[in-house]
Amino acid sequence: MKHVSTWGKREEAVAGLVWLSLALGLAAVAGTSVWAAAVSAVLLGHVAVSVGETVVHRNVYHGHWAWIKAKRPPALAGAIAFLQPVVDGVHGWLRAGYVHHWVVHHDHARRAPAEVATTGMPPADLAAEADNVHGAGHAAALYYSSYGMECFSFGIAAHTSTLLATPMPLVGAVLGGWYAWAGTSAAGVAALMTLFWLPACWYAASSCGYHKYLHLRPKLRAAATPWWLRWLVLSREGARLAADHHAHHFGANADAYYNIVPLGRWFTWWLA
């Protein structure tokens, strides 16, 4: 697939810094303008989601956090041993994403590239193989993620919840504290935090909505994409996301191109 011409890292860095400077500038005057506060919340939310998506994709779904690859979580001892059930739960929650994405989805894309690029789904024999090998502990993760191609129902909640393993909650807490310190009412802070978390919809949509269409060949993508996603998937930005995602799976440096949030590369070029 021919890579779509786009800005280089220097231009993306400048664009990201301009975006971030504008967001922080608006946040600085949040106490005097409700509109400035609202816009800053959305802009900073988009930055946090873009970074969060890359953090999860690289470190959790690709297992760069080595403890997630382990079939068993680290064993605690001594005074913190009572936290073992919490560690077990967090490990199982995050490792499910590693299994359905890196272990299964990347394997399917590598072994059946033509079928995945034609149908947007793995062939039935590879899906059955994944069920046999990984179904004992990860049947729900495989089913609700459609073997890493798209998620639905419980899978949407499971994927979106991984934002809690990113800096986004901390950024939100700091931002909410700033708004409160600037004199915003409690109701206003709650509304602004809702706006801050609103871009998390991109995070859910990336893997659960349009990810599988990024795998399709361009002509098939144009025919298969539903009307409510065509504005993004068939746009120039969508073409760039598809080209980057193809490089992520098949490029010389596949350990890159993690971001699939629109314009997210402006804020994540330094992470991969």
C-alpha cells in the first residue's frame, strides 16, 4: 500500500505544540470564560486520549510491559501480600488485550493477509485455532473483540476501560483541580470533566468502530465502510491512518505507527 503523503515529524511536533499551547492558554483563563474552559477541556482531552491510545497499544496490547506477557502475575509477599487479588485482577484485565491483539490479531494478519484485507475478519480456521489455543482463559476477550478486529458489547467497555492504565486519569485530576482553583463551581468542574473525557469516544471508536476498515484494500474499504464512518475512513486522514496501520503490521519497523486516533500523531510522534 502506498503511504499517503503527510507531514514529517517536525511539522507534526509544531502542530502538536501549537494545539497544546492553545489548550493550556485557554485553560489558564478558564476562570474568566466558560467557553475558554470548555474548549481547553476538549482539546486537552484529545491530547490525553491520543497519548493514552499509544501507551495502551504499545505497552499493553504489544506487551512492552513485560509482566503483561507472563501467564501469571507477579507474586507479592510480606506486608503487601494482601494486594495479590488486585494484582491478579489487573493482570488478567490487561493481559486479555495482549492476547487478542498481539498474540491473535497480528498472527492472523501475518498468516492470512489477503483474507483480512478482503473481508476485514480472520478466516474461520484461524479463528477456530485461536479458540482452541487461547479459549480456556480468554474466550470472552476473543469473542467480544472479534479476534482483535473490532469489539462490541462487553468488548467496548473492556477496551475503553484500559484508558485507566494511561496518564489520562491523572491529567484529568490535575485539570479538574485547576478549574476548581480558578473559581469554577462544582457543577462547572463536573461539566468540564465530562468534556475532557468526551474524546475518549475516539478511543472506543478506533478499535471498536473503524479499525477493521483500515485493514481493507482501498476499493473494498470504500464499498464496505458504513455511512456513519465514511466521513472519517474515506477522508485523507483516514487514508493516512490506513497507510500507517499497514506499516504497523507489515512495515520494516512494525514496532511503530501505534496511533490510530485522528490527528493523534501530532501528540505521539515522540512515543514511537
